[in-house]
Amino acid sequence: MTKVLVVDDSNSIRDMVSFTLKSAGYQTVEAKDGLDGLSKAKSSNFDLVISDVNMPNMDGISLCTELRKLGDFKFTPILMLTTESSTDMKMRGKSAGATGWLVKPFNPEKLLATIKRVVK
Amino acid sequence: MNIQEMAQDIPAEGEHAIEGVDFITSGDQYLTFLLAQEQYAVDILCVEEIRSWEQPTKIPNAPSYIKGVINMRGIIVPIVDLRLKFSIGQASYLETTVVIVLTYQSEESTRTIGFVVDAVSDVLNVDNTDIKPAPAFGGCVGQQYIDGLINSEQKVVTILNVNHLQKVEKHSLHS
Amino acid sequence: MSIDLSQFIPSFLEESFEGLELMESGLLDLQRGDNETIHSIFRAAHSIKGGAGTFGFDNVTEFTHLVETLLDEMRDGRREVSSKDTEILLDSVDCMRLLIEAARDDEEYDQDKVEQTSKRLAETLGDEQTSADESRSKTDVEANNVCGYTINFIPEHSLAKTGNDPIFLFSALAELGQLTLSADTQDLPALKDIDAQELYLSWQLTLYTEADEAEIIEIFEWVEDECLLELVPIKAPSTTSANTSSTESPSSPSSTLTNNEQQTEPDSSQKSTQDIEQPPKAELVIDSTAEDNNITSKTKTKTKTKDKGKAEVGSIRVGVDKVDSLINLVGELVITQSMLSELGNDFEMEKVERLTSGLEQLLQNTKELQESVMRIRMLPISFAFNRFPRLVHDLAIKTGKEMELVIKGEQTELDKTVMEQIGDPLVHLVRNAADHGIELGDVRVANGKPRKGTISLDAYHQGGNIVIEINDDGAGINRETVLAKAVEKGLIEANAILTDSQVYDLLFEPGFSTAAEVTDISGRGVGMDVVKRNIQSLGGRIQVKSTLGKGSSFKVHLPLTLAILDGQLVKVGTETYIIPLIAIVESLQIDNKLINRVSGDMVLYRLRDDNVPILPIYQLFNLATECTEIDKALLVVVEADGQKIGLMVDDLLAQQQVVIKSLKDNYQQVAGISGATILGDGSVAMILDIPGIIHMALEQAQQAQRVKTDGNSSVTAEVCL
């Protein structure tokens, strides 16, 4: 089963993403910020990471940089959830090793359609 | 006596009927009880429990027909003596005296109140078309409490409106 | 796929309100160059915006976008933090709250305020904003006779390192129409030179589709910087069928589709052609989008109806540690229970010791469980206090006075229900302190005080209660002014002699207001009498102290929780009643010599300097008891509203904690009774409502007075009660 790590400091968004993925048959693990996400990533393998950008403790960009340093996450798709669709943000994500980004707001359908671009 | 047990005794459709009792599971069922010699009935779906009489805790300055409150599994339930309320017969408390606890769920709240009666008698199956309106005169029971009358063998059973029974308990106290 | 988003809305709302509070307190503390605070404010706004967009609160998103932009400029250092901007942001927080509340309750909001604020925001942001608006429509609708594209996709060798895999991109493309592709392997190095982490292939794809260029580019969005991408439109041959399709354009996808299908065959002349997937029909794509719209609109309406039902339930966020401790305790309870039931299976007298210890353990477990459950309802009082910095900030601006707020003891925990109900009375007391207490700066300086006034809020535990103090270093309460006003209002006789505390109590009389004119700050139609009533209905009391010229202090005593109280069990006739310990001053054996009868049958008991009226409970509640002789009874002296009264009871029983149950659920409020509880033996006992009883006694006395002194003038009434 495809296993997804969902990192967001907002409960509602995290729940929504996780619920959507679960109902589409994905397995999910939730983390409440970058630091939490990193420690969960270290303890398990994931096929996809979806992370918010703006978070306390550790933001999504740093999380991405840290994950790419881990052997297991070298090729794992990492998608950033962002409301900032500016190129600046995208470049920062890219240079940190992010695979792609999802621009908020998005609906469950869009989410599922989009992640098909990186996982089964 | 537990209403759950009573309900279990009622056979499902197709099963054999208990001897002497005619069950029609598709019709409405009413629990009948006695106030003095008169037969009354309430919708069985409202019946939460049937308990034996126990001395309740008095509510200060309450009308005499409100006997007080009891503890029913952690819920505080007021006890109304229907005989006093309707001025029917004597309000004596014997071993056969029972309390029928009724729960009525209205849109805004759920209310549970116990009613003291002389005895519980039967479960009655009633087709809605058999319920006749009560004559509009006389009697100590106010019209608003009565849903209708049904004939059961030689007797007449008065069907009481649970919602009204409970509502009026609430308002009559402000006097 | 339809997913009901409305289930996440309550948690989004809760989060948003928390976020707004965070923004507000952050803004109030905001200093220049305080990056961490700006970041956290920005994050809060950002989360609200993201959530609002996702859950369909578009007006919130729109408004918050402006706020976010302003905050972003501050965050990046493009804009200095000025007090003017902070004010606008504070107002914006109000507007966001307004919008979110309106969304929650599905109600109208103050559009003027929102519009004004968003105008101010836009002005502050200047022209930048207008240009910053994203131009969505990158590509115009292409010429209609394009029926597909040839795509040259040459990824960089490092593409895989971003986590992208071309195969998924191709299957996404295949969803748009019919896709054929051929791989170009010419870059592939000799086997020994291959780096497994690199990508050496490139592809040429042919896609027959209804989709426009933008949709295709969107699929490659994440890799566009790591690849060379070329899109060449394939023109549909100018057959008649193509022409009809162009004129009918979007409304008839099927005709174009057939067109596409016909086209597919001749074009598949590539070297190593491989069909990725049977492409889904274009029709389907369109259908599904239509469905999408349906779903979103459906969820919207659902949300509204659902929310209404949920609004009253209320939720509580509990720390995981508290839940864990509960689970542990329940575990222990289960162990004790199984131990006891095993013991009961074949019980012999020599096992009685083990039974006793088992029961003790059960008692311990139950007690700990009770405490843990209660702790779940306890929240730090900062939840109630955190609105005050903003309030005082606004009050300072409105009154033109300089003042600051000092908050202490904000970690003191209090029951959630008490907290919710104490908020408004506290707001009133703080307003009062700011409006009537603190003087104007010049006056303060003239009186030798610092120019800036101080209002302090303090909370601490005392016994089983929580005490909240509202202090100010303002002018204090002028005894003479209060007295004059009370006389003018007819509350007291002109020559009445009152103690200080009696004078202060006058402040809480209905209709009493000392302000020379009613300002819009404290004179909102809610008087101090309401404050007092609210506090009393929570089972609490309020004390006032004041020194003229130095300041005033209001102390609010509240029970820690509404669910449990410490009570004294007393017996009257056959009934057991519970008197809240908080109200009891003392209990005593009646000494006959100290009983005085005045004005007929009013019985007073001399308690040191006080004369306490004696109130027999059996009389008040119409109970039969043998114990009607005053000198045989016990007296429990209780106090409420600064009034002491002696309750005459037959006997004192144990003191114990009782769980308060409402009588209102199945019955109704009963005068003199605040609730009921279940005692150890399973019977029900009534809990006495002391302020209520004093009120009842007062009414009874006044009635008796009226009957008796019909025609006579009497002055004893005020003395008694």
C-alpha cells in the first residue's frame, strides 16, 4: 500500500488531506510540524511526503532539505502545500529538493488527481 | 420488571405466539396500567423502565402530586403520582404500586419522568384506526392528556399523551 | 469521488479562532524588528487563508489575502512596523473574526466594517497590490482546430533526484486524451558508465486531446526547470467534421472526439510505439468536472445545516498527557475490579483483609480517576484573560488615558464552563476600572502618581476556590458620591449610616451608576448588578475594597468547577440537605441566651457583634420535623451577598464532595435549591442554594411585613435583612 506522510500544523487541513488519501486507499501518517515530520520520517519509510510550507519549529522547506539528506528519501516524491504560488516560493522549494507543489486552496479531487503525477 | 425482558418475550413475526396473547408486531403497542379500576395506556416506545415504588427525595414546596425525585442510574428523575394528579382513587403505596418511567424526546430536549400507578396490566396491540376520539365532556383527566380511547374486550382503555403528561408537569409548578 | 469536507470545518473554525487570538496578542506585543512574532502572526494568517480557501469560505480567503500580503512585507523587512499598520491589522483581525463567525453561524456580517478595513488595507499596500493579482488565464483558448500536441520532453539527467518519475507524468497525460510515446535512447551511455541515479532517456509524445496547452504544461509544472519541453500543436485536418467541431466548440466534445480517434491510427508511425494506457474518453473528463462542481456546491449547503446543529455542542481540546493518564487509571481500575471479582468468587472469612485492601485500592483508583476527569475540564485562565490586552489597548485609545495591563497567574486552571461564563463579568469590571478608575494623565501627575495607570488581573487558587482580582491604581471609590447617588435613586434613606462594605455593595444595586454621564464604554445597559448576578449564578461572590485616591480592588471568588462541590450534609426531619462549604461561616450549638426576638417573630442570634437572623429550614421548605425548638437545633451560619443568615437544622452529618446534578434536565429550577446529588447509599439529596434562600427569606419577611404593618410605618425591615 502506498504510504504517505502528511505534515501540516493546521489540524483541519491535515485531517482533510489524510482523510482524502485514506478514502482513496492510501495509508497515511500525520505530523504536526517539520520536526515531528522528520522524526516520523526517520522511523519509517514513505512513498510520498506532503508538507505545508509555513509551520512552527521547522518549516516545510527545511524539512525537505533534511529529508533529502536521508538515504531513504533521496528519490521519494515530496510535495509542498502552499498558498504562495509565486515563482520565488517554487524556486525555494525546488532548490530544497521538493518534487512539486500543491497550491491551496485545493479540493480532495484535485489533491488525488495531482498526486497521481508522482505516485501510484 | 424490565421492559427489555418484556420486549424479548414478544416473538418476532412468524414465530409462534405466546399462549393467550395475540401479538401483532406490525401495529402500535401500548402498555396498559390501572389507576383505581380504570385502564389507561401509554405508547410502549416511551416506556423506559417499570420500577417498584420507593420513597423519593422530597422537592421543597412542590405540589402534592409531585412526590419527589429518585436516582435512576445516576439520572435524577422526578416522580409524579398520576392518581393524585388526576384525582383518581386513593394514593396508597403498596407492594404492587409501580412507577412507569417514561422518556419523551421532543425536538429541543429529552425528558424522563416517573409516574406512579396502581398496577401495570398488559401490552396491547392497537391498529390506529381502532382508536376513537374521547367524548368531550366530564372526567377528571383533562382533554389535552388524552389521545383517544380503545376498546379492549369489555373494557375501555384511555390512551394518554406522553408529551402532554410531561409538559404540564413542567408548567404547573409556577403557580 | 465525493468527500464531505464539512466534517473538517468545526476543527478549522476552532483553529482559526485560536489563530486570530494568536495574531491579536502578537500584534499587541509587536515591537520593531521582532521577527519571530511577525513570523508567527504571518503563519496564523496564512493558515487561516489556506483553510478558508479549502473549505469554501471565499470572503475570508479574499480578505485574509490582503492581511497576509501586508504581513509578508513586514516579514521580509520591506515594510517597517508602524503603529498605524498595527492598528489596521488589529482591525483586520476583528474583521476576520466577524467573517469567520458569520460563516460559522451562516449569518450576515457588518459589511461596511469589512469593506472599510479592506479599503484601508489596500491603501496601505498601495499600488503593488493591484499588480500583484495573479493573472490566471495564461493561455488564451487556442485556435479551435488544434486537436492535439506533439510533445518533446527531454529531461535533465538529475530529474529523478527531485522525486519525479516520468512514468507518472505520462499516465497523467494519458488521462487527458490518447497518448502515444516513443523513447529516445541515444543519450544512454555504455552500461559500465551508467549511474543508477541518473535519467538518460528522452521522449517524444503525441497526445490527441481536447485539453489546451495550459493543462498540459501544468502536468509538467514540477519538472519544467529540469527539462526541455516543446509543445507543437497538431492541427486537425480541415475536413468538414473538423469545421463543425470548431463552430460548435466546447458544447459538443463528442464530435471532436470521434475526430481524434480517427486521427490516431495514421499518426502512430513511431519507431518504438507503445500505448501507455487506453485513454479515457474526453467526454468522461468533462463529465467529471461537472460532477466536481456539483459536489462542491453540495458540500457547501451541507456544511451550513450541519454547523447549526453542532454549534451548541462545544468541544474541548485536551492534552494527550491528560488522556494518557486517564487511560492508565482506567487500566488500574480494571485490574482492581478483576481482583475483587475473583476474590468474591469463593470468599472466605480469612480473605477479608485482602478484601479491605482491595476496596481501599478501589477507593484510591476512583478518586484519582475523578480528579483526572475533572482535570480534563480545567483550562488555564489565560483563555479568559487573553482578550484583555486588546480591550485595554482599545480602551486607552477611546478614553485618551494612558494605561497598561498587568496579568498574573494566567496558568491558574479553571473549569471550562466557569471560564466561559466569567468572561463577560470580567470584561465589565475591567472596562469599569479603565473608565471610572483610572484618571486622565494630567490628573494623575497632579496627584503625584505615574502618568500611566495600571490595571492588573490576577488569578490564584485559595482553598477549593479560584480568586480573580481586578485591581486599578486609579481614583478609588468616593464614598460620598456613592451615598449621594444612592439617596438620589431612593436606594437608601438620607440619614442611613452604612459601613464601607455596605456602601460598596450599593454599586451592585440594579440601576446604580456613578459615572456623571453614561459613556459608551461601561454604560452599555449592563450594570454591575448583572455582573454580580452572573458571579452568583456560578456559585461565587464578589468583594470590593477601595482607597480614595489610591485605587480599587474587586475580588471575585469562584468555585473551581461547577460539577463538584464540597458540601456539609445536614438533616432536617427525614430529609438530608447539602450546604456548600464555601458559603458556611460557622456551625454552632444554639445558646439560648444569645437569641433575641425583635419586631414580632423575627428571631436574631447574636454572633459576636453581628445579629444573624435565624431561618428554620423546615419552615422554609414546609417539612414536618420534630425538632422545632430553636434551642435544641443546630445553627449553620452561612453568608451570601454580604448577608449572614443562620440556617436552623436538626443535625450535622458528614462533610463530603458531591457531584452536582441538574434538576432542570427532567424537572425545573426549584427555588432555594441549586441542584441535587446522589449520596453513597444511592439516594438523592438536594443542594441548598444559599443566595436563593436568602432571597426567599427576604421576600417572605417583606410579605409578612406588609401584612402586619399595613398602615403602620416601620423602619426595622432594613435592619433585619
